[in-house]
Amino acid sequence: MRSVLISFLIGTIVSIVVSSCATLPTKPLAPGELRLLSTFVPEKENIRVNLPFVVNISFEADGKPEIRTACFEFSGDGPYCFKAIDVNYGSPGTIKVKIHTKNPGSRLLETYVIYIRGEKIQLTNVVRSHIRVNP
């Protein structure tokens, strides 16, 4: 019985290690597609209720799709959409957006972008980061 339990534990540990190291291959971008990679808040320590702060969104794109707006949810509150103040189509590209929130505390910031692909309005994938909003 003890050897079965030890085998099960070792198998579980190996499975966890292998799955944590595995990465799913990212499929290639479709023509005109925009995919978000991450968000970064440069002044994360200074976020205050109702005061604007900058969020940098990192992305990859096929070509230069027209970015309409960036939308944010604060732990389920939202979405609130804001116009980009700067877009850089690099590798990776960056979108700067000035946003604000009304609620203090720790928040999960979920971000997606609305853009034009072909002649259709599209939504990107969602990226997440944690912020703390001071009163």
C-alpha cells in the first residue's frame, strides 16, 4: 500500500513539473490580426481613485490594423473603454492608454482592444495584470 501511495505522489509531482514547463505553441497571426501580449503600469505604486494613470499594452500584429479603443475591467467592474494616446507598431508593438477608476483596493485589470481587421470590428484576446488603487 505504501509503495502505491509513493508511486502516486511521485507521478503527481512529475505531472505538475512537466505541465508547468510546457508551453503551448502560439499559432501564427491571421492576416490583419492583432494579439495582446501583456499590460504594464509604469507608475503602479501611485494609482489613485479618479486620477488618470498610463497603461502600456504590448502586442503583436500582422500589418498595422487600425486600433479603435482599449477596454478595461477592474475585477468585473466595466468594461470601460478609452482611446489610445500613442500606438507604436514595433516588434512587439505598444499601445499607451490613459485610464482611471473609481474604486480603491486591489483589482484584477483585464484588458482587450477593439480594432478594425479588413472592414470588420474585432476584439483581441484578454490580458490580465494586478493593480492596487489607493483612495
